[in-house]
Amino acid sequence: MNASDMLDYALGRLEGPDRDQAEREIADDPALAEALDRLGRAVHQLLDDGDAKATLEPPEGLALLTIAQVDEARRLRRRTMLDFMPASVPFRWTDLAVAAGVLLASLLTLVPAVRCSKMRMDQAGCGLNLRQLGVSLAQYAIQHHHFPYAPPDHPDAASGCFAILLRDQGLLTDPATLDCPCNGMHARAAGLPSVNTLCELQHKSPGCVSRVLRCDYAYNLGCRDGSGHPRAIPARLSTSLPLLADQPPHEGFRILEGNSPNHGERGQNVLYSDGHVRWHSTRYVGPQDDDLFLNARHRPEPGDSIQDAVLVPSHFPFVR
């Protein structure tokens, strides 16, 4: 007899031969008879008609026991921050003072960060100017086989005439690239003069050349050959040489100590002949050139060798 037959027997749904067969199996199997007895009692309970005498009464004190268990569960619950917060927060001047102090400290931290960010942006803008000028200088060198230099009839021309030579060749399309972003834009209402006009002004009033050119960068004075004569930097070089840089600190025609004032004396951007720009925190540029702005004899004159780069402000002459 399977489970379905047992349930039908307990419910009284087996009739005829099926019921007779079931009773014979029950008589032969005491375990089956015991199982059917338990099943019958369970079915009887399920089919209880709800007689009042058979209704189960709740145990005494069930309500109090339930309330006690709920309180215990609340006590054991993990407390959160909200459980410790008062219903209302009183205003205190000390709290306001602490908040003001935190705000002030944040501002004091933010201001240097903003200033540092601006300096880095200006430094990057200066490097971009030098790269643009480097493209113009490279194009000039390809055409003339050397970088801009004083004309043969004006050997003492100011070093800033490199910008005029680029302009005359149509290679200086934006004079604003002569301005370091840290120094702001310079007014050039009259534009750049010609080389002849610049040399005439240089002989009449050397001090006015710096005002006429208004260039924030220092240019390479070239070097001396084996016989001691100054010459331009050739276009073909076996090594990379400094061509332009942020101008050094100076008074008149004297180079002072320290880094370029263009960037608060923190260092200077330097353009090399291969077109790349490097930031130097000192005037040292290599084992063969310990001062970017002076030659090996510590003078603002053409270098004693091609590796001895000397970059001077725009009003300094190529040859004195």
C-alpha cells in the first residue's frame, strides 16, 4: 500500500475490492496498521469541527512574557549614531568658532595650492612660447645654414635682433610669443623696428633698445672660432645646444646672480637646438657649461667654444 492508498483509507475513500485488499494488508502487517492508526488520528484532528470544549486556551502570563521578550530584543539591538543624538541640538558659540577655524585652515591651504597651480600654468605657457620660437629658428637655420646672428655690417647689433630677422623672413607671425606669461603682455603699438633702425637706436641710446624690443627671453650670442672671431651657431650640430631661455637677472649690461626673474627666480625654461624645452632649477646646463648666462671666463660674451653657450637679454650686443 502506497502513501496515496493509505490517505484514501484514512479518509474512507476506499471501497469494494480495494478496501478489502487494504484490510488484508493491514492484518498481515502490524507496522502498517500502526502507521494507519497515527494517520487516522492526524486526519481526525485536521477535520475537527471546532468544538468549544476542544479549544486550546493560551498559557497563563503569555502577554507579559511576550512583552518581556520584545524589550530584551530591543536592548540587545546594535545601537546606531541616531540613538545617541539628542532630540534638539543647542547652539554654542564654541561650535561656531571651531567651524570658522576649520574653514580658515582650509582657505589657508587652498590659496598656496591655487598660486602653485597658476605658476605651473605660466611655466607651461612659457615652454609653449619657446617651442613655437624654436620652430621659427629651425626654419631660419634651414634657409641660411645657421641660426639668426648679427648682420655682417652690424656686428655689434643687439641680440634681440634675432626676432627682427625672423619677422623679416615671415617666420615670426605672433610677436606675443616673445612675452613670458609670468610677465604679462607687452604693448607693441609700433611693432618691431628694422635692424638698421635698431642699430641706430643702439648707438644713440643703448638703454632704449630693451624698451623697443620688449623680449622676455635671452638669445645665444654664438661662439668664437679657432682664430677668436665670433660666429653664428651652425644649423648642423653634433650635439644639442641652448638657443633661448628666460632672461637672467641683470642691471644695464651686467648679469646678476640667481635664476631668471620671469619665474620668481625658481628656475628657467631653456629651448635647445633640437627643439625640446627643459626646465632648469639652476644655471648649470652640463659638464661643459656651468653657467647658462656667462661664458667660461664668466663674461656675457660669445662662448669660448660651441658648447660654451651664453644667452643674454635682448639689448645686449652680439660683440662688444
